Amino acid sequence: MAVEIRSRRLVITDTRDAFVLRRYLNDNERTIARPAKDLWKRQAKLVTVETAKQALNTGAVPAEWEDPWERMIREFVRDDITPEWLASIRTAGSRIAKKVNLLQRKQFDFDSTMTSVKGWIDDEGGKLIVNLTAGQMGSVNALLQDQIALGVTSPYILAQRIRPIVGLTEREALAVARFMASLVEENIPANVVNSQVANYAKFLHKNRASRIARTELSNSYNFGQMDSMRQAVAAAELPGEPEKSWMAGGQNPCEICQGNEDAGDIALEAAFPSGHLHPTAHPQCECAVGYSARR
Ligand SMILES: [Zn+2]
């Protein structure tokens, strides 16, 4: 790691670190994407003809789906996502500590057992469980209402149509439903319809799993950097006022992230214009932060 002093400013992270973050996401994406796809497969198995009959009778998502889905999502966040959050917080935090030590000739260690880290994981875990559960209920309910409106009365057909969309967003689920309807209209044989729908849903599942994985890893990585900077400040390891600047990711950053980047250098504890202390600002945000300290 090169040491840079730009106009009496210690550069702790810069565009090279944004590159390192993206490489981290590429290398570790599967650690969350794979269990996400497994989760949706297990959840879809609960959509049986018997439970679909109940959904048709009541016109609502049955408790036989909702309760175990919620429990499975909770386990997914606890057993699959939390360890990966912690790993990326440690990786990012230690990298900042290494750079601070290089610049300051100190022996500062990032401590991932701090209450700030535990608090972040608890908060984010709680929010994620609520969001994933609500999203799933919303999209399955939307598809159920869509099928009822289309006049579907066979629980066998309903189960066949709901199973492939478990785990997709509402928009994706309805796109699958429309795709299926268009194939049926063309009088394509049922087995061909089913395999084409399965392929389309598989493609959407793969993309969604990747989106969730990258967003969660990026969020925790960025938190790890921020927390390490705070620990460095608390340990008086920095020579002066710490600052940060938003580095928008990709060729065409969105308005939110561009606005954050345009704000330039701000104080470590200040919020960026979007209201965020660090990325991510939205799902699939792959922005990074340049940290520095003025002497
Ligand atoms: Zn962004």
C-alpha cells in the first residue's frame, strides 16, 4: 500500500480501494447468492396442491406458507448472511487499520467485537428479515390475486404457477405470470410452457440472488470501513480531522450517488446529501468512500 500525502492530507482510501471493494463483491457474491437460491427452493416446496386449495378458498396467503417462510428467512439472515457481514466488516476494517498503521507507524487493530459492530448487525438483520418477509408476502399475494382475477380455480394450476415465483419481487413475479399467460394463449403444450417458465424464473432468481448478495456485502464492507475510522479516531490514531468523500460506482451512477459524490469532502460523522453515512444508498449500489485525514 502506497503512502500518499496530498496537500497536507493523509489519504487512507481512494479509487484503488473502490476497485478492491468490487473485487471483494465478485469473489464473495456466491457465499450469499447460493444459500438465497436454496432458501427459495425450500420455500417453494411448501406450495402444495393442498395449501394452494386453502389460498383459493380464502383468497389470501395461507399461514402454512407465511409462518415457515418467515422462520426460514430469519434462519437465512442469521446463519448465511450474518457470518458474511462479519467477514466483510473484518476485511474492510482491518484494511483501514493497516493503512492507518502504515501512515502513522502505529499498532492500531480493528476490533470487530465492539458493540458498534454487534449493534449494526442486529439492526440490519432485523430490517432485512422484515423487508424480505414483507416483500415475499407482497409478491406472492399479488400473484395470487392476479390468478384469481384470471379465473384460476384449480389448486393444482395455482400451485404450479406460484412455485416458480417464490423469492422474486412483485414486479418479477408478475412478469413471469404475463410470460406464462402469453405462452398459454399461443396454445403451446403445457410441458413446454412449464419448462420455459421455469427457465425464465431461474434467470430472475439468479439475478435477484446476486443483487441481494452484492448489496449486503457492499453495505457491510462500507460499514466496516466507517467503523474502523471511528475506532481510529477514538484511539487517537489520526493526526487531524478525518474526512470522507463519496466515490460513485460504475460508468453511469444514479442521481442519488452522483449527488453524494458532488458534495466533495465532508466530516467523518456528517451525512451525505442522500442522508446516508456511507454506501449503500440503495439496492445494488456499489459506491465506495474515500477516507482521509487533514493534518
Ligand atoms: Zn451508489
